[in-house]
Amino acid sequence: MASSYKTVIPTFRGIASSAISFLTAAKEEQSKNDKLPSGEEMLNSQMGDMLPFRMQPIILAKFQLGPMMNSKPSATSPSLDPAALKSFDDVINFFKQLLAVIDAVDEKAWNENAQNGLDVEIGPKTLHMTAIDDFAHSFVIPNSYFHLNAMYMLLRMKGFALGKITYVGPFMSEQMRKDWAPLRS
């Protein structure tokens, strides 16, 4: 059976890398098409009663950072202040900072803490999670995908022509990229 680190941390890495990929593609597309919404307009866009785009990376990162901080990574966490996100560049850099924290997580430290409990602030309440590993698999990963998808879909809804590969490509192994290469030529 794979260790907790091997089932959680690469998934966190894929999620942050996917965000960087499609946000970079959106920024490039926006620079060539003035009919697309500005970065500020996108950051304020929302679906229904959901929080706006600018909150999606914050919520995603908040729940990933909680369990990672127990392994004391050497990288600095991104600011969770939504006012700090004013452009696509800001959001891309936010995810690059998150990726640096993910890459700084020590495998041994993560695995040693995987069965430890964790207190998590949700709104005005603090919940005690019995085990980091269960919290990561049962909530953090699905929650991260939810907020990643929300950002991607908001961009698509506003006219950005993002291809699926900008989303799934960062999750692919080197071998998988080679296997899919004939479709790209």
C-alpha cells in the first residue's frame, strides 16, 4: 500500500500545477483578445451564490495548507488575503507559492503525522479532525478539485477557450504525456 505522502502530495501538486497551467493559458489568451473580461472582472465573477473567483484559490489553499503545516515545510505560504489577488499574475504567483510549499513537504514528516489529529477553522468554528490522512483524502482533495473546477468553469463560461489538456496535462505522468503525444501532432 502506498504511503499517505505518495497518495496526497502528488495530488496537491497536480492541482496547483493545473491551476498554473490554465490560468497562464487564460492570461495569454486575454492578451490577444480584448473582448475577454479583464483580470479584475474575472476575479469578481461568480456562479450563482458561490463566492467569487478570487476566493476559490484561497479556499483551496487554506485546506491544503493546514495538514501540510504539521510537516513544517521550509517554503513560505501564500497570503490568504483575497484583496492580494488583483490580476491573473497574482493568482498564478499564488499557486506557484502554494506549489513551493507542497514541494517543501518532507515525506518522512508527512507520513509520521498522517495519523495525528488536526484542528481546522471553518468559519467561526474549529473542528477537530481525527487523522490528517483521512481529512486529506476525504475532504481536502475533493474540496480542492471542486474549487479548481470552479475556476476553470468560470473562465470557460466567460469565453476563454481553454482546452482540456491545460487542465489535465499537469496531472499526467511523463509516460502518459508520451502516450497522448500523437493526438497533439
